[in-house]
Amino acid sequence: MPILKNAKKALRASERKTIANGQIKSRLKTAVDSMKKSPTAEKLSSAFSAIDRSVKKNILQKNKAARIKASLSKLLK
């Protein structure tokens, strides 16, 4: 456990960020999985939205997001 005051504060911030990132990752995973199970244009749109949101929050890298989007687009064709 941290002893210094700034280390305690950093730990609290890290825990908050972990929870927020987990929520975004969960939404991303459910959107992508539902798109893979039954591809529709609506689900593709929501999956793209979740992917873009995760890139904006620095949870996914830009190239990985592009790769996921490309694979989902192929499912719809």
C-alpha cells in the first residue's frame, strides 16, 4: 500500500480510471459480439460508435480499431 500522500491520490485516481475503462471495454465487447452473432446495419453502427469511443478514450489503438471495423464490415457484406 502507498505511504506518501501523492501515491495514495494516484492509487485512488487509478482505481477510478480502471472502473471507467472497464465500462467502456464492456460496452465495446457486447456491441462487437452482438454484431458477430447477427450482423445488421444497426448493430454495425452501434459497434462502430463503441469502437470510436474507445479510441477517443485511448483504450484501443487506432490501427486495432480500424482492423476490427474492417472485419465487422466484411460480415455485413
